[in-house]
Amino acid sequence: MLNGNILPLLLSSRNNDKEIFSIAEKFKISENELHQYLGENQIEKFLNREMLLWRLYHSFENLVLEYPNHTNGDLAELLVDIWNEKESVKISKNNAKHFIESISLQLDSRKRAFISLCEHDIESCLIYLRKDSVPFVEWLVRFGILISKKDEDLRELDIIEISKVILGQYFPHVNPKDEMFKCFDQLGFCHKIEGSNRKKFDFKRIKKYKLNNEVESLPFAKGLATLIFNAIENQVEEPFVKYKVVLTNLFHGKGEIEYENITPENPREKIAHIAIDATSKPIDFFGNEDDGASFIDEVTEQFVNAKMIEKEKLNFDIEKIENVYPEHSNEDSAKIDPTILVNEKSNGWFSILNDFDGLHIKIKEIIKDNENAKIKISQLEKENVHLSYQLEEYEKNKKENSYEQLIQFIKLVGGREGNYALHNLYQDSFHPIDNDSLQLQGSLISLFTILGLKGIEPYLGSYQLGEEVNVKKSKIGQLFTVKDAIQSAEEDVDIKIIGYGWTLDGKILVQPIVEEINK
């Protein structure tokens, strides 16, 4: 490792292949050291450095899928371990953190969307993203560049036309062309035009990325392909028609990976091919759900191994069989019914087969229960996402409605409809009242009329203002707002109604105001 600044230097010089040497001193790396280091690690060429950063990006994406609940700090540690184990350009944890902060997957919501898309759960992906189009546009760009390898009639920039339909449908608040060009630039697929601040597509970088990657290697490829196909299904012009053909052939034709059920229909046939020995290994009952068949094979083999060790006296050696059945000559051996070529201990063999049948059924039940549990958990997680989204929308609408009501209230109190009550009251609060008391009374009437229109009304319950009542001390706090603390030690207290309470749309917000009557 040259020093801890090499990765930040590589990241900072992505937009200009010559810039890395001009800014090296800012990262405390001399030009000679840098030349030597880049040469030793075969990354002196700009495009090779780009591919190194893409390998780092792919490694991080794989970690996100493998450890979906890890924080960026935890993922940074794992990234350092797996990267330094296989790459000559070593990185530190700070380097890894710096890199994660520079890419779109730094946010948890984007990670969740990424995982959902990789699992072909398009609905959840879009819910996690909401209006955040940045990572989605990036996935489109990468997919579009690599899918163009599959047909000579497809071009790398055809994805821009495709994006106009997709972004228009799912992210209508953005300009598709602007967003796509911005993303090409951020991913290093553009460069500045000399003598100008303008940028253009860098097809050398795009070709290099295509050369070193395959669309099938993108973990989100199949999910995104489905989304794209559904969005452009009704389009009848190019490049949409060609895109649909390529997507169909690649992801829904012979190019699709098919998972076969390799569990034998007849377990006994499987046993005939098992190499029996005494070795065994721990079994992962909750491994990859797509490995169910191989899991059954593994358990079957170990189970039979154990049974054979337990019944080690069971022997199929032909010589011993002939000793048991001396009446059969070698000449007749070809005619022997194989069902009788077993000694008296053959019951042990059939016991194994019967036990295996039962175990086979139990194993399949375990796998099925595990798969059902995973499906249930996934459904609950999606439901939780939907409910969280709905709650957030409700709170947002509630806040917006409250704000709108406040705006309308101020307009009414301060405007012509309220006879400018707000202005008059504000002016009177800072200046001596020279105006006629009738004018002040008019302003107050206007104010409380508007409050009444908004559902804000005075409240006395069944009492009258100035009324004196006797109330249990324990009930006073429930029924009234007490102006000053009650001093009486008696259970029954005499109080007087001295002020209005207030309600909003019939809901009591402030109880009537009372004070204790001193005897």
C-alpha cells in the first residue's frame, strides 16, 4: 500500500485521465511515487484504473446482497477484507468508507430498493425509492450499455430513448434526458471538450466497461429487464422493438437459467449411485433455498453412510454370496434372480430403504416449511413497507392540510372578509387606543366570527359564566381549568366559573376556567 490516500486520489481523478498527476501532491503523494505505484499495479492507464473502481463497486453490491442488514461501517470492514485478499491495490477501512460515501448505494433506502430489484420485486423497489430516481437511472445506464453487447443493431445510447418511457412512467417529476446524461457523466462515461466547459460521451470508457462486464453479471439485470419489458411492451418503433426481442431471448428464452428438480423419483435408484464411506460433515438445514435438491442428496448420502456403518456386517461381496448359496454354480450366476442374491441380513438393507423414504419426506417438509417461513417474512416486510409509506403519506397530507387551514385563517382574519381585524388588533396592541370602542368591538366580533367558521368556539358546558358551583375536589381537574391552586382541605369545594373553555369541531381543547371561592 502506497499510503491511505491512493483510493481517494483515484476517485478524485475519474473525470480526467491526466488529472491524477496534477493533483497527487494534494494527497501527499509525489509524482515519482505515483508513477511507480501505478506501474507496479498495472493501473497506469486511466481505463485500467476505471475497471479497478468498477470491481470495487461490484464487490460492494455483492456484500449488500449477502449482508442486507449491515450498516455502512460493517460493510466497509467486510469490503476491506475481501478486497485486500484478492487485489494488489490494497485499501484501508477509511478508504472503503470514503468509497461507499461516493456511490449511490450509500443510503439505506437505496440498498433496500437494490435488494428488492435483485429479487425481482419491482413494486417494493419503487416504494423504497419513491421519488429518488438517482440509483434507478444508474441501473438503467449500466444495463443499457451492457445489453447492447447482445445485438449488433443495439447501441449503447439506445437506453436513453428507453428511459423516456420508463422514467416518464415511474418518475414523472424528472427530465429523462437530463437525468440520463448526468448519470453517464457521474459514472465516468463523459469527458470535457477541450477549451470548453461542455462535455460529451466518452465511448472509449463505455467500450472498456462493455468489454470487461456482462449484463448477466449485474445482480439486478433480470428484475430490471422485466420492468423495462413491461413498460415498453406496447411500443412499436425502434429501438423498442429490438429491445423487446433481445430481452425476450436473453431472459425468457434459452438464455434463462432453469432450476431442475434433481430429486430422484425412486430413492433406491439414488442409493445405487452413492459412494459409501464413513466420512460426514455438518449439514446446513437453512442454506440457499435454490439448493434444496443438492441438500437432499447430501443428507441422503450421510444418512446412508451412517446406516451402513451401523450395519457394517451387511456384505454384498459375490464370493460370500456364493458361500451362502453354494448350490448356484458360476455358470448359472447370470440366471440368478437378483432378489435372492442377499444373505439373511438383507432385512437391514430394506430397513435402510424404508428409513430413507421416511427421512426423504421429512427433509422435504423441513425445506418446504423453511421456504414458507421465508415467503411469510418477505410478505410481512413488504406489508410493513406499504404501511410505513401510507403512514408517511397520511402524516404529510395531515401537515399540509393543517398548513392550508392556517393560511386560510390568516387570510380571513387579516383580509377584507374579516374587516381587517388582525391589523386593527395588532395596531391597538402597540399604540394607545384612540379609536372608538365600537371599532375595537367590531374587530373582535370579526375575529371570533372567523374562529367560529373554523370550528373554534367558546365552551362552558352546562354552566353559565359567573355561576358558583360546589364540586368534589377530585373532579375539579377533570372538568375545569383551575386558575390558581385549590387551597381548601375539604372534599367539597366551592368554585366560580370565570372564563370560557374552547372547542375545535366539538372536541374540548380547553375546559372552562374556574377559581376557588374563599369563604
